[in-house]
Amino acid sequence: MKLHDFCERMEHIAPKSLALDFDNVGLLITPEHDEIKKVLVALDLTVPVAEESIRGGYDLVLTHHPIFWDPVKAISKDDPDTAAAYRLIRHGIGHFAAHTNLDACVGGVNDVLASLLGLTEIRPLPPEDLGRIGILPSPVPFRLFAAQCERTLRTRGRYTGDPERLVRRVAVIGGAGGSDVSFVGDAGCDAFVTGELKHSQALTALQLNVNCCVMGHYETEFPVLKPLIDRLQEGKNDVQYNLAQSGNTPLYCL
């Protein structure tokens, strides 16, 4: 597959127009070769992921999080902000990122998260349409819903609100969704599942009577990667897509 065709395929799945203004998405490092045969897929472009792509002879690394956020004045093999990019450039490997556009698109991060948690009647969370709102098949106490989230996402969470409150309408935003907690309250949701929540945002949630499940940034976004690979492999193409084995959450529970 030509690089242009890969970029068009990603544009079809996660259009750039869906990305938030602050974001940096698309082809961020151009590969040395125009022919794309192997793509490594990960949540983050870390040094271990970059080195895995080198060992595996990959042409491109596709990630959810962009490698570059702010202007870069120098690229160094020892600078944590550029070490992974340095390795890719040195070996002619490209980098493509789909971030908030993959959050917002149909079949993206938040659609996958909502479906995993058993929500139905899934629709966008206004006003940005980045997150999703869905309905549980029947109301359950928040403590049982929280336990379900932990089992499904294979992690341990932190919570706000009354454990015995009945939950039916749920909002989800994978990753750092705490800034949207007021929108969740406005939408009349009983619970909110996200990856990160600041102290002040947790206090706002309590004031709005929204129970929150804080399940980890990595844990709430990682589930999209396998469905993304499946979508990229649809139709006729000669590209091999593999999930990175070296990608992992930087935070863990003892």
C-alpha cells in the first residue's frame, strides 16, 4: 500500500475534521519509503515501541497519542521528548497519530468503551460530541457497576459518589475526560467513566450528583487498538498490522 493510500484510509476512519483545535494528528514523521508493508500499532510512541518497530522492520508506527505537542527546537536521542522520534527518523520509519479524531469518530475510542461496558442506545455527549452517553439494560447499584468496570478494563478504579445509588444513564470519555464533568451533569447522567479526574473536577462531580469511575488513562483508551487494526485490515491490502508488545501503562497498582 502506498503511504498516500494509508493516510486516506485513516482519514476515512478518523477524519481530521473531528480533532479538537489543540490537537496534532496525521502524518507527523514521513517514512523513508513510500511503500507501506508493516505498521506497528500502539497507544504511545515510547522508546521501547520505537525500538520494537526497528527490530521488526516496520515502515510506520500508528499511535493514538501524538509524539509532538509543542514546537521542538532540537531532536536528541537522550531527550525524553524526542528520543523515540530520533530512533524512528534514524531508521526511516514514519509516525502517524489519530488522537481526538479517533476519540470522536464512529467506532472510535468512546464507542468501543461504551460497548465494552454494556451500554445501549449509544449517542454522542454534547457539546463536543467527543464522549458517549448510553443506557444500561437495567438499573444497578453504582458499586456493582464499578466492579463491572474493573473486571472489563482489568484494572482498579477510584470513585466519587454514593456506592448504593442506582445507575442507568452513563457517560464515557476515554483518557483525560475530567474537564467535561459538567457536560455529563447537564446530560442527566448518573455515572461517568473516564481515565483521569482532577481533585477539583471530582468536587464538581459531587456537587452535580454524578458518580464517577476513574479507571486510568491507558486502560480506557487501549481497547480501541484491536478494533482499529481490524478496520484497517478490511478489504484488499498487502499491509501487516501488529499490536505493539512493548506498549504498556506508565502507572500500575501494587
